[in-house]
Amino acid sequence: MTMLGLRRRFDLPLAKDPSSRFLVWITALMVYLATLSLCGAMVVSDLARRWDSGLAGGLTVQIAPLAGNGAAPLNERVEAALTVLRSTPGIRSAGALSPDETGRLLEPWLGPGAADPLLPMPRLIDVVTDGPVDTASLAERLKSAAPGATLDDHAVWLADLRSFARALEGAALAVVLLIGSAGVMSVVFAVRAGLAIHRNLVELLHLMGATDRYVSRQFEAHVTGLALRGGTVGLVLALATLGGVMHAADRLQAGLLPDVGLQPWQWGVLVLVPLAAALLATATARWTVLRTLESLP
């Protein structure tokens, strides 16, 4: 109601300016891109946090099947590896995955045949640590006790994963900042164009006693309404795009992709993007009008 009231009291015919339509659609495009970029940053941040909490402080031992009659049976080598692991300081627990569990882990990539007993599958041992572990020495002892055993330290590649996730988050946030900067420049252009078109009317208002702040409020109300309209369109398009992407991801075979859903508070943040765009446009319009009017004779 306040916005409608301000629009009725406009002394400047700003709605007829050619820049009005331009500002609506450029705001819609920017809110669309900013929403998608912000959503991408949130998804990457959530995935990195889940990977960190799920894999930090862990090791994985893989014992491959060996060909030849002289090789010890796979189950014996698994038990030997478990004995070494459970006697190592810093290791809290070590448990071997059954062939069926290993098959279920590989099923998204190998299909239902991953659990075929005729398929030679390595045995995996999940290790949880509660202190520092000399992984180099442990790897040598495992190879000696259980030939074909390899040790995978999660901390090594988890650090690379954290760096990659931070780089993606930074890139997404940088895109949001660039979009915001482009939005500011668009508002500056539209407001200056409006001032140039209506310069005679602005001078007449000044002669009638109107202050710069009075003129600025008219531009602010006009720009805010355009930004809200464009922002709403951009948000609807972005949410439709996200809904389509998530629907497509749900139809893929389970396990190929991690869960990319957002929490309710994250959806709330995305819904606030048009409001943030409108506030930024309002502040930019005020600053532009006041600065421009100060420079006029």
C-alpha cells in the first residue's frame, strides 16, 4: 500500500521512461543468476561438511585377492590385517566389510553383478582413529602381515577435497558479488538516464521548493518497485530451475550423486535474494540521485 501510495504521488513520470523495462528484466536476470550461484555455494558447503565429518579421523585398508596357489587365503589375510590394526596405538576400532557390503558400495557403478561371488572383489577394512597414527610404518606392517594390503589415509585426499570445495565456494560467492556490482551499475545508468530525461521537471520542482531528498524519494520508490518485480520473476525462474535439477537428480540411480537437498533455512535465504536486490537498488538510487543533484548548478 505504501508503494502504491508513493507511485500515485509521483511528480515525475518515471514509469514512462525507456529504462524502466530494461531495469525490470536486468534485475530478473541478475536475481536468477545470483540465486543459482548462492544455491551452488550452499550445496558445496554442505557436501564438504558432510564429507569432513564422515571421513575425518579414518583410514581404509584394502586387501586384494592374489592369484597363485602359494598365496594365503583372502580371509586369513584379512584376519592378519585386523590383528595388526587392533594392536596399533591411535586406532580405536577396525572392522572388515563383508563381501555383500562391498558389493553394495560398488553396485551403483558395476550394477547388480557387483555382489556376484565369482567376481574377484577386494576386502575392505574400515578403521577409526582417535589419535595420531604413523601411517607409513603401519602400511609396511600391513604389507608384511597381509600381502596385497594397501592403506588409504583419508586425511591426505580429504585436505585436497576441502581446498577444492573452498575454491568452488569462493568462485560462487565471487559470481554473486559480480552480479551485485552489475546490478548497481544498471541502477546508476537507469537513474542518471531518468534525471537527464526529466531535468527540466526536476529544476521546476526545485524552484517550487522541493528538496533533493524529495526528488530522491521518488526515484527510490520507482526503482524499488521495478527491482521487486524483476527480482520476483528471477526468483520464480531460479526456483523452477532448481526444482527441475533436483527432480532429475532424484531419478538417477541411488549412489551416483550425493544428496543435494537444501535445509529449510537455506531455502529461506534464497527467497530473500529479491529483497536484498531491492534494498541494494534503493540505496544505489538514493546515492546516485543525491550525488547527481549536488553537481547540478
